[in-house]
Amino acid sequence: MRTARAPEEALVTADLAALEVGVTPATIRKWVQLERLRPAGRQGKAFLYRLEDVFAAERAARRRM
């Protein structure tokens, strides 16, 4: 996991979001399905996510374990 974060308004794809928090892209999609994460936009067919939201979803998932 990285220690330096990009600006809060940064939007990333599920693949990059997964790399940032150390999970698979399928996990990002599962969080969306479970309404633990919401896409912030789209680029073509790809959903985009705010990094701050992805980090928050990852922290929440870790607390549930």
C-alpha cells in the first residue's frame, strides 16, 4: 500500500483503485455491488472512483473482518 496519496479529487479506474489499496479489481466491483463504494463518474464504459472513497471502503472492509 502506498503512503503518499493523490489529491482527493483524483478519479481512477477500478484497476488502479485496486492497486492503490491492495485488492483485486473484482473486490472493487463487489464493494460497488454491496453499496460500500459508489462510482464518481465514467470514462467511456469504465466507472471512475474517488481515491478517498476507495480508501474509506478499504478501511471499512478491514474493520468488518
